Amino acid sequence: MKTQNSYLKKLAYFEKVLNHLNQLINSKHLQKIPEAFKNSQPGSLLKTAIMGKTADLTAVQKAIIDTLKREGKTQKEISERIGCSQSAVSRHLSGKSVGRKKCGKKRCTTRRGDRTLRKIVEKDRFQTLGDLRKQWTESGVETSRATVHRRVLLNQKQRQKRLTWATEKQHWTVAQWSKVLFSDESKFCMSFGNQGARVWRKTGEKEMPKCLKSSVKYPQSVMVWGAMSAAGVGPLCFIKGRVNAASYQEILEHFMLPSAEKLYGDEDFVFQHDLAPAHSAKTTGKWFTDHGITVLNWPANSPDLNPIENLWDIVKRKLRDARPNTLDELKAAIEASWASITPQQCHRLIASMPRRIEAVISAKGFPTKY
């Protein structure tokens, strides 16, 4: 008798909760629900507004089901009373009700494995992606090249900043991106072995002298600064020595300003550069302030968001056919390739910015195909 009274009290309490929820739905929240639902039964309305189509049963609903079942109610009556499907009631009573599995792909590496990769990278900063993957696999972590790329380049804080930045720029139009003057530096080598030279050979011919090619350990190279917008490209700057804040400001004065004049005229523009030390120096920030130039905030380690990276790839592909033999020939070939880039190519790259932003958001801040 005591147990029966306890069940009756629980049932009265749960019915009181359901009545209260129905009152809330039928008052202020019902105004936002389509007219077709206003004439529905309280249970079905509760199911639509609260449960959702595939939601799990709550602890309260499970307790009500157990209580009503002891009272002799049928599964149909129980489902109508609490606002869920009859199959959900049946699964719970039969003990087959389980929570939904988590969405998304399971993480393929552990935190310990990630620390192992960082140690491998710190031993030699100049290893290729294939070498890193091979050593990581030998340590017991079997994964893809793409996973190695993601783990090496971006930590969690950087991914979050990329995601936040992309979310802020999500609604920028192509016209807004056309107002941005993108810039970057790139290194061009005399030897193109690092461009991915390949050999045609059969199985077992790997060590044959005819299938081997000598390479230069420290090839001659030049560092180049350039800028581009939707209207085309600006003049190139061949950099001598290391870039510090002072030398970078000279580049801005003698090459960035002429680029802006050529591509924008008297119109306003926003300047973009990455977070290199010379770029983020206080004196460089003061230079922009003194010249009244707005600088676009930029997330770290985000070459996939900068369309000028695609222009560097175009130039390097053209240099494979030129095969310069001296530094002067290399510089001339670079300038010729850069000058051959059309405004239409630049506009297509700028038009890809909304897609790049969406790709970063979809990847939750991880590197994208761009």
C-alpha cells in the first residue's frame, strides 16, 4: 500500500509538470508555431516542440513511462500522455533504448601520439611530410599524410582563431574582398629539385644510376615580395638579406604604395599581410598608422586563405620550363612569369574567398584544400 501511494504521488507530480509545460507552449511559445499545430493534442504538440524527431527520452519521461506502465496503461496511451512515439516507449520498456551515438568521425590519434609527433618535428625542422609520417608510423601511430599535416601546422588555439576569423568574415562579399590588397613573400630556387622531380622507372630499378639525379645541397635562391588584388598584380621586390622591420617598411614605401596606386588609384583599400615578426613589429604598425592605411587582421598559419599563394604556384610552374642557369636569368624569368598573370586570373582567385571561408568553417579551423 505504501509503494502504491508513492507511485501515485510521482504520477501526480509528473502530470503537474506536463500540464505546466503545455500551458507554456499554448501561451507565448505557441505564437511561433505554425497554425497547423495549434489544434493538435497536447501530447503531440509537446512532442513537436520539445522532443524533436530523433531526440532521446529524458529521465523524467522514462520515469513517467515506468509509472504509467505499473498503472496498467497501454503503450499507446503512455506515448500520447508524454508526447513521444509508441516505438520509443516500447524500446524503453523492453530495455533496448540506447542513447544516440556521437556524430562525426572518431579522432584517429591520441594526445600522447600528438606529443610524439611534436618531438619528431623538433629533432629536424626540415623533414618532409612523408618522412614525418614514416617516423610517426614507426612509433606506433598509423595515420594519413593529411592528419600529419593538420597536427604539425595548427594547434588548438590557432584552429580556434582561424574558425573565429572565418566566422566573422563569413558574410563578406566578393566586392568587399576586392578592396583587399593581398601580399606575401616567396622563395625561388635555382634548382627545382624541391618542386617534385620524378623519374620513370620499373620495379627494381630504384638504385640504377640512370634513375638517380644529383641535387644541389644549398642552391642559389632569391626571396621575392609581391602584392595582388582583384584588378591584377603590383611590381615585384627582390629582397636582399634578412627581412627586419626597417627593411620591410622600405618595401612598403617603395613597392606596396606603388602597387596600391596602380590597382586602386584614389580609392580606399585594406592591406593584408601575415604575422611574420617584421610585419607585426610596433614600428611597422606605427608606419601604417602614420600613412592612414587599414590593415586586415589575419590568423596565424593560414596560407590557404591567401590567394596570392596560388599566384606563386603559377609562377613556379612556369619556371620549370624556363630552367634559368644564373640568378639574373632566374629574376628575369620570375618577372616575366609575374607580368603574364592576367587581371582575370586575379579576379577568379579573389572570387574564391567566400568559398575559402566556408571551407575553414566546415573544417572547424583545420587546413583546407586551398
